[in-house]
Amino acid sequence: MTDLKDLLLDTLRAQRRRVLSTLDGLPDEALTSSAVPSGWTPLGMVRHLTSDVERFWFQGVVAGEALDLPTDDEVWHPSPFPSRQQILDDYAAAAARSDRVIESTALDARPSSRALALYPWAPDRSLLETVLHVITETATHAGHLDVARELVDGHQHLVLTEFTDRSDTPTP
């Protein structure tokens, strides 16, 4: 694998860990309840990252697999809601599959004609561009989860004062 591909995978994996660490310690009720006006829930967000991001982009578009993807409503508002563990296991499995697709595909590879026929709305872009897109989307949704978590219990993933408090720093 190339150094660039290793860097991309490390960055994507770090964002995935951030998604999961934000959920640590939340009670089940908070995971399936919305703290925002649009109505999404933390576990709904993980289901979105699983189906609409990891599976769609890497298995569907990059690998050209025909997927039976759930509807938006099935992703965001399933009834009944699968267990926390099932959702986390599904995310881990999709991420592992994505990693294998990334590892076995050249960074300049474009979607096959089969993939573009299966998903005509998907852009014809390289694996590199797709990985950058998924890193961006995962990081964006990790930020959404950070805000939702703070609204639920006040926990903050990134506390800026930890980096800006200079009271211990001598003045030059």
C-alpha cells in the first residue's frame, strides 16, 4: 500500500473512532432520541454512516456491487430500532469491508461502467476523491454527534480551553 493510502486510511479510521467514542457512555434512550429539531438520532446517524456512506460509496460505487440499500426512513427511523450493539457491529463490519476495498483498489481507479449503471447519480470520480469525500462526511457527522452529545449530557469531545489556557506558560 502507498504512503498516501495509509494516511487516508488512518485518517478515515480516526474519524470512525471519533464517531464511536462520542456515543460511549450515552444511555440507550439518548441514542434513539433526538436532541435537534430535524429529528435525527445518534444511532440513526451511525446507521446513515453504515449504509449511505461506507456501504454505498465503497461496496457500491467503488467495488461495483449491487446493494439492497434501505430507504432513508428505514435508516433514520427504523421501527423497532435495532440494538446499540447490532448497529455498532454493522458499522464495524461495513468499515472493515470498506478498508478492504480501499486497500485493493488503485487511488486513481474510477467506478466501473457496472457501478455507474447501478448508481447513475454517483459521480465518476477516483477512489482518492471518494475517500476524501467519505472522510469529510464522516468528520462532519462526528461533529453533529458531538453537538448532540453536548445537548444530552454536557460532554464535550473537544474542549478548546484545553488548548488555549496559557496560564502555565511563562511570558517571554
